[in-house]
Amino acid sequence: MSPKMTPEDFVKKWNRMFLSEMAAAQSHFLDVCDLGRPSPSYRALPRRI
């Protein structure tokens, strides 16, 4: 399975971002995960109620 986001897409998206580090952290992390895996591993963890 190919990654959802290509390295070129990642650079295009994040090169033009003007958010604070705190505002962009989660989105940036998920995009980094998409570069190397089909989906981030946290989505596979069971939910606790």
C-alpha cells in the first residue's frame, strides 16, 4: 500500500504554514506518520471508556 501523502505533498503543505508550533503539532505529526505508514498506530489502539 502506498503512503497517503508523498514527501512532495508534505513539503508543499508545511512549507507555507504560518501556525504556531502548538497549533500545528498534532496535524504535523499525523502527516509525518502518513509518509511512512498506511495509518498512524494510535488509531489501532482500543478506546478506554
